[in-house]
Amino acid sequence: MQLNEITFTSATPIDGYGPGFFRVGGQVMEGAILVTEQGAKPWGGLEDAATLLALAGQVDVVFIGTGGEIAPLPAGLRSELEAAGIGAEIMASDAACRTYNVLLSEGRRVAAALLPVGG
């Protein structure tokens, strides 16, 4: 098997995560975050639909990491995102980080909205 190194030249990868924090582009951020190709910023969590809806036209899909376990979205959030032309994929935050990085490295228009994993 041959492994290829991925280099992020202009995009912002998720470097790691731990109990209550994420490391994005070398910077540690605590709590829930939203990560796009341009960078990371705090996110208000699953009740903060406005921040995700603001991504309309910029991303095709947002990976929503619900912490250590998969959890359902609040009623209506998925339909609001779809109405705005944003696909939503729900998964545990660790899987969302990995999936975001892979698709980002392929040049895809993706974002990750992440709730921290517990400790």
C-alpha cells in the first residue's frame, strides 16, 4: 500500500480534538466550532441555525458532529438547511473531523459544525 501525504496549502484542516476542544490550523479552540476552508470560529451549537444557513452558496454539505455519539438534529434544522441548498450529514464529531479533512483535501466545498466530545 502506498500512502500519500496531503498538504493543505490554502485550506484550514482540523488537526485534532480532545475533551472539550478542537485544534484547527494549529490553534486550540474550546467548545462548539464551525470550520470552513477559510478558518474556524465559535458556533452556538444545534440551536444556532443562522450560522449554518449563512453558508448557503459557499458549501455543498456541512458535516454536523454531535459530540461523542450520534444524536438527532432539532426538528426543522435539516429541512432549513436543505431549503438553503446545504446538505447535512450527521455523525459523531470524530468522524465528522476525519470526513471534513478528506473532502477538504479533494477541494470539495464542505464545512464542519462540531460539538466537542466529552471527557
